[in-house]
Amino acid sequence: MLDIDDEARSLAECIITGKGIPANYPEDALHIAVAAVNHIDVVMTWNFAHLNNPFTRRAIRRIVENEGYVCPEICSPDELLEV
């Protein structure tokens, strides 16, 4: 279990305000933020609508890295198994 701390909340807010993830999906921004803050390598999701698509991944990566973190890879379980 990973803690949801102020650092993760702040990064999640940056992801939302930077338009990486729509504001009506704050839990998804927090999911990515908690992973980044805790140095998690991969976030797996079936959410292709606003998490796992090339445009969103690029935007999220830009925001997370601009905030000084390494962005986890966002992929589907199928993509991870292809590696």
C-alpha cells in the first residue's frame, strides 16, 4: 500500500491543471501521481479513454517530468505482457 500524501496530491493537481487528465477524473490523476512520487515503474490500466492513449500519455509525461519526477510507463496489461 502506498500513502496518498501532500506531495502526491500536489502532483495530481498539476496533472489536472496541466490538462493531462480531465478534472472530473481526479482519482486517475492521483493514481499517476502516487506512482510517480513513489518511484513506481509501471501503471497498468484498461482505461483507454483518458489514461492509456498516446496523446494523454505524452501530456502526463510532460507534466510529471516538468515537476521533477520520473513518469511511470502507462500501459495495458496486454502491452506489458508483450515486452
